[in-house]
Amino acid sequence: MKNRAWLFLAPALMLVSLSAFVPIMTVINYSLHLLFPGSIPEFYGLANYQELLQDEIFLESIKRQFLFTAQILLIEIPLGLLVALAMPVKGRWLTLILVLLGIPLLIPLPIVGMVWRVFTRADLGVVPEILGMVGYDYRPVEHVIDAWITTIVMDVWHWVPLVALLCFAGLQTIPEPYYQAAKIDGASQWATFRYVTLPRLRYVLIIAVLLRAMDSFNIYSEVFVLTGGGPGNTTNFMSLYTSSQAVGGTDLGYGAALSMTYLYIVVMLCYVLYTIMMNMGKGARQK
Amino acid sequence: MKKKHIGLIIYIAFLLIPLYWMVNCSFKSTTEIMTKLTWIPEKFTLENYIHIFSNVVWRSSFVNSLIYVSINVALCILAGVPAAYAFSRWRFRGDKHLFFWLLTNRMAPVAIFMIPMFQLYSNLGLFDTHLAVALCHLVFNLPLSIWILEGFISGVPKELDETAFIDGLSFSQFFRKIFFPLIRPGIGVTAFFCFLFSWTELLLARTLTGVSAKPIVVALTRSQGAEGWNWGVLIAAGVLTMLPGVVMVYFIRNYIAKGFAMGRV
């Protein structure tokens, strides 16, 4: 039986290893070297990592990244759940709403940035005009706070449908009798939600939170097109700064060291989230 | 009841207005885009689209994207179903850790893998092939598909497998006749997510391709060419890259509804 398990896992493990193992090894190797294009690589030990601990821009971008992830999780998870709860359970309207929810998800990432750039830039978009009418001077290119909010709104726009779809799927699995029982017991709407719906959605919510957490750390193309990290460095997220060092920068070794640190942070964060959520309301999902 | 419908309508409007603005702009000339803000094109024009379709590069790039996405989805399902079955049915040493390790690959930041991936696939002689992009996208899609499929498979009672074997079905018969039809909605949902993430990822796709397998966005950067930023063409191209997704969602809408209704993602 045990051997059979490995047999079943073999194709998947081989395919993932091919594209994951070699590149990671390459990056680790780079990170220990001084690598200027055109010159011979020089072994550098952990000096790249020491250097990175003093890199103000990198440390700032980590802080910014955590702030961003926390904010979008706080908005997207409840909002997605609300949308899922408001969706009709079946019929033509459900199909229409499912199709509409699918559209933002299926737009290529740089185009998501472009949609919002076209929508919010003063020379192209209509948002500054509308906000100007209510007396708000909206300038995403110059004002830090406007750029930040635009980035958050873009991400919410882009990914709430995913959370909503996952939650909707989870809601479908709750058998009707559960709600009837709650009704007979005279449970209030809130109590029904808190003690019937929410525990049953646990597994789906774990997926949603983890998926959003890890993907928000990887946000790149959208922000790159929308703000390019600006104004200044105020929307320069971890991924943006790291890849500007790894791809556009001069020292590939330093970029690689940044990459490994970055990967380590994401994995740790997801591990913590995973453990916390798995232990929350334990026993609801038995295998 | 009423309140929740109003909320939903407001939300849907929020989803659609930015998209409408894009579509609206795509039918304007570049000068109109830059100088006037109008909700309906003042002078309705198709010239942006004509400009795109008169160019061969554009057309083939759509086909390229569709090819590598299809290979990717097929591989995700073929390798993902057995792996998810193993995780769902058998306990073995290190299974939890292996599962988490698979997930960590999804966390690996795409932008950082650009150079190593490029080197890897160049060395394998796969640079500028559809297969290279499809294989490379497996890093984030295969773990996800195993994750989703595991949920669906765990929803099928274990007793069913045992009964089938007691009744004398071989493993492959059981897989084909009983198991597969039961998890079909799960496969549909998984395919949807794999399509989604492979279709929308363009950074790696762009890095791994040169001429013959290049994806849509490379074509997009083309329009910055000699005459500078041609916003009209750029926006129209953006709208065109959205279309395959919309068409895809439209065709599989009933499967999505059914698959999601089957539940247990």
C-alpha cells in the first residue's frame, strides 16, 4: 500500500521537481557568489545576506508587503464571503453572476494593471474627474496615499471573485437540514452564520486565506504596470524590488540572496497561517 | 432579502465599470482618449482593432497562449489526480510535509525564477517551445490542482473504493467506471483554476519564448513601437486579451455552476 502511494505520486513529484528543484538550486548557488555580468563569478559566502540586512529599501519593502497582505486579506475574505452569501443558489442569475465573477480572474495580470491605469490616470481615466466632482483631488501619480489605495482597490477588484467562488462552493456543501435545525432551535441569523455556516466553511476559508496570502506576496505585473512602484518607493513591494535587483540590477548574486530571503519569508508566513488555521476549530474535518 | 440584492448589484457594478471603460476607450481614436472623457465614444471607430488584426504576430500569439495553457491543464489533471488520490487515501511517512513542500512551490515568487528557468530550459533545448512554458507553469499549477482535487476526492467515501475491489473490479476499471464520473466536477473546477493561473501568467511565458511560441503580451509591447505609446491600439489589444477568458467562462458556465455546486473545493 505504501509503495503504491509513491507510485501514484511519482509523476507529479517528477514534474514539479524538474521546474522547481533545479532553479532553486541555481538561485541558492548564485546567492553565495558575487556575480557581475561579463566577469568571472567570485565566491562570496554569506556576504550577500549580510549586505541585505542593511538594505533599507528591502527592509522597507518587507514591511510594506506585510501591510499590503494584511489589508487585502482583511478586505477580500469578508467581502468575498458576503458576495457568496448574497448569490442566488441556482438558476439563470447564478450562471450570469458566475460568468461575471470569472471575468476579472481571467484577465492576464499585466492587463489588470492596465485596466486600472486606464481607469484612474488623469489623462486617460474617468476616476479623477468623478472624485474631483465630490471635491477630492485624486492624483495617483503624485500622491502616496492615492497610489496605495488604488493598488489595494485593484487587488480587491481582481481577487474578491476568487474568494467568492471558493466560498460559494463551500456553502453548497452545507446540507439544508442543518439550517432547518437551526431555525427550529430559534437561532438568530447571526447565530446560524456563526455556529452553522462558518465552521463548515473552515476548509474553504483556509484555502482562500493561504492562496491570497501567498499570491499577494507574489504580486508583480499588476503593480508594475499600474504604478511601477512609485511614487518614490511607496508601492515598491518585495517582489518588485527583488526582481529589479535580480533582473535589472548589476549583481545577480545579490538579487538571488534577496530572492531566497523573500521565499523564506513567504514560506514561513504560510506555514504559520496554515498551522494556526488548521488548529482553529479542530475536529471539524475528519479524515 | 432586498438588502443583499442591492449589495450584490453594487458589487457587480464595481466589477464591470473599469472593464466598460476599457472597452469604451478601445473604440475611440487615440486623440479622443487623450483629450476627452466620454462614457460613449464620440466618434466610434474600429481602426484600433483593424490595426491589430492586420498584423500576423497578433493572431499567432493567441494560438500560442492557448496551446501551452492546454498542455499545462492536461498535465495538471493527468499527474494531479493520482497524486491527490494518494494523499487522500493513504497515510504514509512524511505525507503532510510532502504536501506542504508541494505548496511551497506555489509560493516561490515568479519574477525570481525568470533567469534560472530560462537557463534550465535553454539547456534542455526547450527554449521557445510551448512545452517549456507548460512545464514551467506546472510549478504553481500542479500543487494547486493536487490541493483542490484532494478536497474533492476526500468527499468520495472511502468505503466506495473498498466495495468496488471486493466486487472484483480491477484498479483501472474502478478508476474509469466509478471513480472518474464521481470526481468529474472536481476535475472541471481544477481545470478552470489551472487555465486561470496559466493564462494570466505572462512573465515566465515571455521569458521562455522567443519567436515561435510567444504569448499574447509580447505582442502587446509591440505597439509601443515607432510612433510611441499608441494608447488606442494598446487598449484594444488589452480588450482582446480579455476575450478568450470571457469566451471560456461563457462556454463552461454550466460546468462551473455544477462543479461548484458539487462543492468541497
